[in-house]
Amino acid sequence: MNNKYKILVIEDDVNIRTLVSTMLEANGYQAILAETCSAARIMYDSYVPDLIILDLGLPDADGMELLKYVRCASLTPIIVLSARTDERDKVLALDLGANDYVTKPFGEGELLARVRASLRNSRHSSDEGRLPGGRFSLGDLIIDYDARRVFLCDSEIKLTQTEYNILAYLSEHCGKMLTYSAIIKAVWGGHTEEGSIKKLQVNMANIRKKLGIKPGEAKYIINELGVGYRMDG
């Protein structure tokens, strides 16, 4: 039991809570359950989970408050699992520090894939190969941070400085959905405006084209319209 990833599931709907916990246990994870914000805080402080699956519509407080609480204390991966489908809720949760956002109803396979990606990102975030001065690899894609060079299938991909900065930033947060505003602030240091989002989208289109990604293809860089981008295999 001790070598299993501990996942705190915060969900007030007993059917969904049971479904998610059963799914996690069946796939080798240890599920810790809470149905309110107050209980979740106690569970979080007591168990120090490896990942949190968080519903937003909790009976005693909004889940966003728990998200803020956890982010003030640690970088524990958080996947929001919510019936709220409005882009503003997604963007707010991601900007507050959520690693991913899954809407209900959800597919078990999709949720498990998001769990694996978030845990993988957390596990490797401090590894030498993921930090400047090392190398990043995802499938046939390799980024040499020291040389600021990108290779695909052993052939170098020529990127502009801005394109490289965007790709490197995505790779440093591989598996995490990054909002437009987070990427723009990291790359250009400015505020998110209509023009800056368009500039990001144009650069991203060029990057995807240079990486041989066809329109609509979810490879290396995944786009969630109105929200942001995530690098994943």
C-alpha cells in the first residue's frame, strides 16, 4: 500500500465518488475520499496526497477555495472534475494552479490518462532532463535546452526565438494545461489581450506546422479552444 500513489478524491456526489475511487483502486492507486472542503483540508494535511481530483460544487465551500489553499502550500497536482463547462471557470481554475480540467460526464479512460499525465509531470518536474541545462524528450521530439535546439526524428527543426520559447515553456510543464494568459506572460511578459492571444495562436500554428502536426491532430501539442495548450504525447 505504501508504494501506491495516494489520490485524494473530493466529491460530494456519492455515486461519482464511488465510481472514481473504484476506478482508481482497480488501476493500482490508493483513493482517499472527502465530500466537503473542510474534510478535504484535514485529509490533505494528514495524508499529503500525490494528486487531488477536485469537484468545484461542494456543499460547504466552492472548490476554488480549496484549490487556492493547496496551491499556497504545495505544487501537488490537481485535476478539477466538474460539471461547470463555462470557459471562464476552466480558465480561472487553471490560472489558480489546477493542472487539468475535466468536465462531467467524463470517460474513465480519459480521466485515467489525465491522472497519469499529471503524475508523470509532477514526478519528472525536478529531474535534470526537464530543467534548463538538460534535455527534454517526448516521442521523437527532443529539446536541447543548453543549445536551444529542437530535433524531430533526429532532424533539427528551425524555430524562431519566440517559437522556441513557447515550445520550451510547454515542455517544462508537460502534461499540464496552460492558459493563454500563462503562456503569454511567460513568453512576452505582457497582459492578455485579444491581439496577444492572436499572436500566440499564429506562433503556435507555425510550431505545429514545423513539427509536422496536421490540422486537428492531437500530437505533442493539444489545444483546448478558448482555454489554452498542453504538451503531451
